[in-house]
Amino acid sequence: MAKQEALKNLSSYAITLNLNIGDFDNCLNTGKYKDAVSGNMALAKGLGMSGVPGFIIGNIEMMGAEDSRNVTGVSAILGAMPFVNFEKEISTVLKN
């Protein structure tokens, strides 16, 4: 959150992180993960998330294709919560 100004130019920020700028720009410019990100955002919104921090707890079963998945046992933790909240939600998902 403290680097909002730097994030206005993602390619420049990627360089400061020593990322492979060719791979980074290719990924960014082609929208390679756009559908996956959009799907994750829709899932978060459906769980009532409208800000950060927010966490989705669940099982993801990949269904062959990279962007095809089945998400089960989903619950959400909204806001900064103590570890006991995470432990409870993770235990519930693992039991199912």
C-alpha cells in the first residue's frame, strides 16, 4: 500500500524487483491471466469482499485446462483477524 505511486507504472516497478522484464511485459500486455484474475475477483465479490485484507479459504481442484477449476469448501475472512480465525476456517474446510 505504501508504494501506490510506483505501481502506476508496473513495468518500471517490475524492473526494481529484478523481474524478467520481457516475460513480465509479455504477460501484462497479452492479458494471459486476465480471465483467472477476473474469476478470482468475482469469487471474492460474491463472498462479500470489497477491500483488503481479505482471504478466501477453500479447496481448488484443477479440471485439466489452466483456467478450469472447481472451488469447494469456500469461506471468507474479511479484514485483519487473529490466527485463531484462520485456524477455525481452515479446519472446517479440511474436514469437508
